[in-house]
Amino acid sequence: MWDYSDKVRDHYLNPRNVGEIENPDGYGETGNIKCGDALRLTFKLDENKKISDIKFKTFGCGSAIASSSILTEMCKGMTIEEAAKITNDDIAGELEGLPDAKMHCSVMGQEALELAIAFYQNGGKTVEKEVKSPVICHCFNITEDDIDKAVRQNGLTTIEQVINYTKAGGGCGACIQDIETLVNKINAEIDAHNHDHHDHGHEESAPKRELTTLEKIDLIRKVLNEDIRPALQRDHGDCDLVDVDGNKVKIRFMGACSSCSFSSSTQNDFIGKTLQEKVSADLVVELM
């Protein structure tokens, strides 16, 4: 049984902004009832070009209803530019988390919003989802570009994660091998890019002079919050800074990281190396 947050339950049982706006400024529709999920999103702008009203109709599970409902609440009062920055992770975050197997509901919300914004920017004409790459999952009509976007945006590395976020591979399963090959290729490209970036920026990454104790702690917090924690949170994990004792950085794992069998690798190969590159080569990470 999936563990739903109180916020998911609230927006499922008491959905906000259900319906459809007549003569909308924005209109987006994504998904397919035959595939199990569909969402229609409409919005209206005020005289300041901010979203004053927004409504949804959805066919799907409780997570789809909750994701659509919270998305409409998030968008109210935003400009088009601000709304365009909303990601599926933002939607899931506002719901205080979604079960892994239901993350595709937040992705559907992001896609509907993108199409609604494109409708407005296209002068009130419906914008069909542009297909530039081959369909890799015919059960759910998911293309290579769809998978590429989901992998890069959410840090996906496994077939199970791709199914959770896109539903690709969750039907007949005939495309599983193709998806696995694609995911490995994308992550190899990401790793190569990050390696090149670290190599070119290594000399610049660590401060030249010795840091004061307060400067060191502030920089450690900054690197944890900007470079390390977001990556852990994408896999539903997290960490907290407990103490800094000289060159010993004491942390506590939370969420999925607290029970992960690869926690020692995360501690040393990811957190430790990142802090050594960006703060001080002398730092050592210890778990509390």
C-alpha cells in the first residue's frame, strides 16, 4: 500500500479549481484516457498578465487529481514566465511527496501547463505535442525525447524510475531493453559532461587562502544545500549537517538515504568528493 501525505489526501478528497474556463487564455491537454491518465488545464490572465483563474479536468487516480489540484493553486497569481519554471518535482514537493510509482502524475501536470502556456504564446491556437524523436514505448506513446527529458530533469538511472516518471515500459514490456540502452547512454553523456566540467574547474573550485572556521562552515552549508541535497532529494533521500569539527564534517542521512545499501558510497564518493573539490581537500565526512 502506498504511503500518501496528508496534503495528497486533502487535494484528492477536496480538489480545488475543478472545471473548465470558457474562452481561456491558456489551454493544455495531455495524456490519453485509453492509457489511464488524461488532464485538461485552462487558465485566464488578468490585466497585469498574471494567472487570475485556472481550472482542471482530469481522468486518473487520486495522485493525478491531487497533482492537478495543487498545480492550479501554485499557478494563481503567477506570470507566464514564473509558471513556466514549475517542474514536476515542484508539484510533488508542494504535495509533500508522491509515491515513486505515482511520479508520472506530477509529470503530466507539468506537461499540461507547458502546453497551456504554448497555447497562449501561439495566439490562442492549440499546440500539439511536437514529436521530433522515435516513439520508444507504443503502449503509452512515449518518445525518446520524453525519456531524455525525464532522465535529465529528475536524475533517473533505472528502468523502474523511468516507468514511475513516464509510464514507458509499464505496459507490455517489449521496450524495456531499448529504454535501458537509452538511459545508460544518457547517463554516460551526463557523467562525461560533469567529468569535463570538474576537470576544467577544479583549480577554481577550492578557495586559495585558508578559510576561517565560520567561512568554512558557511561554505559547507552552501555546497550541501546547492550541490548535494538536491541530488539526494531527487531519489527521495536527504542529509543534514550535524557538526563541523576541524576537518571532520558530521552529517545525518534522512529519507531513502538512511536505509540505502549504497550509503557509504554516497558518503565518500559523492558527498565527500564534492566537499573536497568545492571547500577543502582536507575534509572528511562522517555519519552520525
